[in-house]
Amino acid sequence: MRNIPQNTVVRTNRGLSVAGTRITLYDVMDYVTQDWPPELIQCWFNLTDRQLADIMNYIEKNRLKVEAEYQFVVQQAEDIRKYWENRNRERFAEIAAMPHKPGKEGLWAKLEAQKAELEKGCR
């Protein structure tokens, strides 16, 4: 049986992807466009040295094509997010207006306190 070399970057039904993973080049591009150092991207996605080198080479050699696909994917994700946000707006309002179940006041108070702490940390 011959050992056939495997390409690191392949096209799947998810688009340009890292072979054998669920990582897309669009995932990686999120960090490339934010100027993350390659070593940090490698660590974040748990990529091998070879995978990282192949991905960065592919992006560099096909920059315009990858950039165009990336922009399309980003816009598509935003359109989908807006669709579901609009579609569920009334339901979210209904849920927010629902009274809390009796006997759960302590849990709700704890949840509100945790929420306030998280909001304080984001400022």
C-alpha cells in the first residue's frame, strides 16, 4: 500500500477546512485578521507545526480568494444571526415577562448577582 500525502487544507461541505478536523480556515481567519501571532493561533486550535505552516502558506498563496470567501462567510453568519434574533424577538419578550416560579426566589437572586458580576467585569 502506497503512502499518499494528505493535503492539510481541503474543501469540505463546510468550506475550506483543516483535514481531519472541524476547524475551518474561516475560524483561523478570525484570528489572522486580528493580527494574532501564529504561535497563539496554533495553541488555540491545537494545530501541529505542519498544519500551521500549511494553513499560513495556503492563506498567503491564495489571499484574495480566501479573503473573499471569509467575508462571504462572515456576512452569511451575521445574516443568520439577525434572522433568528428577529424571529425570536417576541418569544424572548414573552419569556422575560413570565413570572418566576414560586420557591425559586433564592436561585433567581443568585443568578442576578452573578449576572451583575459578569457585567461589571466586562466594563
